[in-house]
Amino acid sequence: MEDLNTQSESNFRDKISTVDTRGKRKWMYVFQPKGKLYNLRTYFSIGYLVLLFGLPFVKWNGNPLFLFDVTKSKFIFFGQVFLPQDFVLFGIGMLVFLLFVVVFTLIFGRVFCGWACPQTIFLEMVFRKIEYWIEGPANKQQIADAKSWTTEMYVRKTIKHILFFLLSFIIANTLLSYIIGLEELRRIVREPVSMHVLGITILMIFTFAFYAIYAFVREISCIVICPYGRLQGVLLDRNSIVVIYDYLRGEPRNKKRKQTEEKKGDCIDCNMCVNVCPTGIDIRNGTQLECVNCTACIDACNRMMENVGLEPNLIRYGSENDISTGVKPKITYRIKAYSVVLVILCSILVGLLVTRSMFDATILRVAGQVLQENADSTISNLYKIKIVSKSGYTKPYHLELDRNTASIEYVGKNLDSLKSGVESEETFFIKVPKQHITQRKEKIKILIKSGDKIIQTKQITFIGEY
């Protein structure tokens, strides 16, 4: 079988696997893997895709389970609404996420890329399988592309790209449903195009972007565009678990295996690990930034080991120390230090989430107003409240004072409910009879309530005399 993606020993790790000697893009003809890990990835991908396409239809308390509406600065996680007022939570949450990525990569390498990254799942488990179905296996595709195209080839290519574009359109719609919500997306689809020019334009931009990535860019996204591969280079150490080749057992390589021949390494140099690699690397050259830990090479190597009667797992999950010294991966001081910081940040985040108020309110004295002496022998101060509900749906609302000797008098109509994510405001006087004023400045607590429940308590300063 012809080796499609092999690098010669003279070019050992000195160039990108997808670029030829003239500096041009080398199209990857990737053999379809077969084996236990590939089957496991397939089952995982099916569940992953069901969740990805199904979650926009799931609602909690009338809200989407997840929403990332950057246009309105409104984010929903597990049905909980987060607004710009939750900036501190957002900042700590991002730190927790980044630190989790660091710790996860230190321990498990780039396994996320091969098993859970949408780019890999869509390309390898959806688009690539459609390509195998329409155009045949990788060797057949390479032979057909090298010849003059026939009418059948044009038909197959056309059908493939039409399906790719339709799938990209579906993916773009799904992405938009996470950004603007399913209801808004339905309005864009159902109503005339003239009413949603911007929405349709964004939808088509996403569609063409996904189509270009999965039909043409492909592994370049992982090798060049994605920053995670670069990050991996500074995070991995000799204890990190990656897809690795057991060079002590495999070398020196031996293509010919006869009973009378002197025992050599177990690697039979079949290059199947290279042929199934979606980024075209040779895992036998060691850990490389281009490796996405998809385990295709493990399945391919295990099949060949089985065919020649040798032990499996010549390529496997392991660490450099595991191969070179036999020492199993251990938790290093660096991992421990990052983990301690991660636990502290998680604790702070959980504490803030637990104590997070349903309403976010700010009460300020109206500018230019100090106090008013009224004809009914009361002193009043004028205040304004700005308040927003983060409950996810309309909630009842009213204000009360913590004492009977003071009262609230609204300027204009007072609010009786708050809509989710909408900042509301109202202006009101706090009035206190003169006989109950004992000092120039005193603290009064305002109870912000929803029904009978106290949501938040604000303390203001009341000025009783000049």
C-alpha cells in the first residue's frame, strides 16, 4: 500500500507536515481509522452532537439553558441570567476556566482537541465520513484526484460540497441559536428577509466560514490557527499524559520479519500510524504540537501488531517518563500549585454565586437636593433607585423601610414588577416626622422585596437638618 503522508528521515521534524518541499499546501488524504478507540470516539461524538444541537431547545424557568447574547450583554448558564452587573463573576469565571485548561493540559495533554473539540468532531466524525461515503477511502480519493476528472467525479464532488454547505448552514443556525436565542432565530427564518438583513448576513457569514473550514482549511485550523497547540508547547512536561510511541520497544524498525532473523524492534515501519493521522505527523518522531491526541494512530498500530502477532500498545497513552524510565505519571509541584490556586478561585466563585442577589440595585440621592421641609411637619429626602432583575423572568417588586417612623412617597407611578435584564428606575421621597429626627444624619435601611421575600437590603443616609 502506498504511503500517502510519510516524511523521510532526512526531513525529521523540520517542516510542517501539510506543506511540500516547494512550500505549497499538501492535501491530506487520511485513511479512516478502525478500532476500539475510534468506535468509542464515534459513540462519544454522537452524544456530543445530540447535546450540541438539542440544548437550544431546552428551557429552564422559561429561559434557554445556555445563551451567550453578546449583542445585549446577556448570558445564561444553566438557566441563570448574568448581566454586565456580574462583571466580577465573569472575570473570576474566566480565570477559573483558563486555569482549568492549564491544569488539564499539564496532566492530560491535548486530549480535549481529539475528543471534545467541535472542530475535530465535525471534521473527523461528520464531514470526513461523508467524504468517505461519497468518494471512497483515502487511497481511492488520491488516485482519482491525480487523474483527469470524469463526469462521475464532478457529480460526486458536487454532491459532497452541496452536503457540506447544507451542514455548515445547520451548524451556523445552531451557533446563532446560542447567541441570539431560538425564538429570535425563528423570527429571522420566518419573517421577510428585509426585516432581518443584518441577521441573515451574519448567518451566511457563519455558514461560509464553516464551509471553508471543513471543506478546505481542515487540519490547518489545528496546526496553525488554533492557539491551544502553541499553549501546549509551554505547558507539557515529561509527566504529561499524551499519545506517545514506545521507542524503546519499537526501535530499531524492521520491515521484514522472519523467524530466522535477529530480533529487532517491534515497529514494522508500515506507516499506518502516519496514514491515519488527521494532521499528517509521524508520532514516532516524538510529541509534536500538531498532535491532537485523537488516538487514530493507536488503533492503526494495534491492528498491525495483531496482524503480525506482536503485543499491542506500541503507541499508547503515556508520558515521556513512563517510556524512558518506567516511572508512572505523577502529580508534580507545578500541578499542585496550579491546583491550589484553582481550588481557591473556584471557592470564591461558588461563594459569589451562592450570595448573588436576584436584583441588582443602586440607590443614590438626587443631585442638587439635600432636604425638604414639608407643611405636614415632616422632613423629606429625594432618592433615585436603578434596579435590574437577574431572575430570568418577570418578578414582583416593591420597596419597604425598616422602621414605622418613616414612609416612602413616590414621584410619579411606582414600579410593581421587574422584567428580566431590563434596567428600571424610579424616584421617591423618604419622609420622617420632625419629632422622630434625633440627629443631623442617620442611617435608614431600604428593603427591596419580591412578594414577601426580602431580596436585598440597602442602607442610605437620611439628612434631617442643615
